[in-house]
Amino acid sequence: SSLDEIHVLLDDVMKVPHPSAYARRNHEASVSAIYENAKAGMSNRRKRKRADLESATDTPELTALKANLDNIQLQSWLLTQDSALFIRGPMHHDQNALSQLKKSEDGVSASPCSALLTVTVHSRIAWSHSYITRFSQHAILSSQTLGDLFEVIPCSFNELPQELYENGRFVGYVTDQDMPPSPSSGCVICIEGTAYGDGSNEVDYAEYVDNHLSKRFLKNGPKMHDTPLSSLSLRLHEPYWFVHEGDCEHFLEFNQIRLLHPGDPPMGYPLTLQITPPLLNLCRACTKVPAVYSIVGDMRLGESPCVLCAPCWRNMGPPNGPNSERVIIIPLLKHKMGW
């Protein structure tokens, strides 16, 4: 079979539900078998029995498909055990919290003369700051600004609860779930030796970074909301440092720059293409639903901090034991802004 014939065969298969489902299951079973056989120590573990894809009630179209697949002479068509060197198991950042493309609420329409940039946002993982993982991915027009990109990045640090003070002394956090989060304290994006601040304060993050460095290899650029992407010199797959909300670090990676395609959405830019689902802590009392509060200093709970859902905390009632005034209720992140 020639490559064109194989392409036509597979194209026809994917248009019919039953053959396409069989082809997908057959491929997934082959990949899983190769991956499991390549794991260290598999000989000492009991292998899980997999369902046999062969069936005595195969339809004629499935029988014909199997015969066509078996007759493919292309040597690279079948996966061998050496394929395990290029296969990894699924990871958390491969998942997508979005079921479809997310358009910006105040998004703009695409102009025919604009280029489309795909940007991936990476974050440090909590248990090892030496490693980063993909956090989200976005598509933005070249006519839009760095500020437009910053506004659509769904970082949980944008939802930090407001602190409460009495006579200059910290006493806790605002626990009202409807209370809006604190305004951004500022941010800076460093691209090719230039620091772009947001200008939200009299002295923005770009100036803080410049003053902190012992060697002057960064220069202050214009404000990010005044900097269109078309004015930047970018390198593909180069990590650009981005920090906001004090010490929350990300790395921006521009994956692709291309012209608009007729199949691209006509409006709603910047688009959010992917968001890695957050890892939520379950309530320590019921262990059934995600926790919404972290309780610090409550002797009744047996551990501090202790994360609880709202119904379990209501059933506990307000603290009334010794040193109850020292109990602090910290609202956990709600993952609403940008999601």
C-alpha cells in the first residue's frame, strides 16, 4: 500500500463511528501494552487482563477494516517494543479544565492583517521549585498588548483573600465568599532584556526588579498595556520571566506565530485554549467534597491547619474554647477569575 492509499483508508475510517471507535481502541490497547511491558519490575507484578477486541459478532465493515489494517506493508505502521522509548504515561498537565475554547468577555475581533500567537504559561510545581509545568495556553492577536495577555492568565494568586487589621494588628481574613478579591499589587514581564511593568503603582514592579539586580542587564520598557505584541522581538520556545502578586512566578513561552486561518474564531481574543485543572484538597471531616476553609489554631479539630468544607464548618459552630480568639479562618482559593 502506498502512503496515499493508507491516508485515504484512515480518512474513510474516521468518518464512520464503529470503525473509528475500533481503530482508536486498537491503538490505545497497543500503546498501553507496550508502555506497561516497558515498566521496570513488571515481571514481578500481576498484569491486568485487558478486554479482547476480537468479537464473534463483528460486522462486515469491521471484518474488512481488520483485513485492510493487517495487509498494510509499511514497516513503521506497527508499534514495536522500542516504541516505549518515546511513550510516556498521561500526566496531570495533559488534562484540560475547559470543554471548549474560552473567549474573553471583552475580547476583540480578528483583523485580517493580524498574526496569531500561541502562548503557553508555565508555573513552578509546589513540591519542587526546580521544575515547571504547563499551567495554561492562550491564543492572542499581534495587535493586542502584553496587558491583554496578563488579564486572561487564570492564576490563583489573583484570588488571595483580603487581610483584616485592627489597630494595625493582623486579626484574620475576609471570609465573605462574595467579597471581591484585592486589586492586583502589580506585575512585570521580562522579554529580551526589557522589563515591562503594569504601571498600576507609582513605582511598579519593573523598577523594583531593576533596583534589586546587582548587574544592570535589564532596562525599563513601556507599560505592558501600551506594548502591542507586534512591537516585540520574540524567540519561539524561549521562557520569558513573569512575576506578579509579590512572588508568584510564571514563564511565558511563545509556541507559534502564524497568519490567521479562515477556520479560526472571528472574535473573542485573547482565547484560552487550555487550563490545567487545579488539585483541590478534600474536606478532612467528610472527605467527600473540596474544602473551602483552612482553620488555624482550633483545638477541636486535632490538627492545625485543618481544611474543611462549608457545611462541616457550620456544623462545628464557632470556636468557644480557650484561646478561641486566636483561631484564624482562611478562605481557600475559589478558582473563579479567568476560569
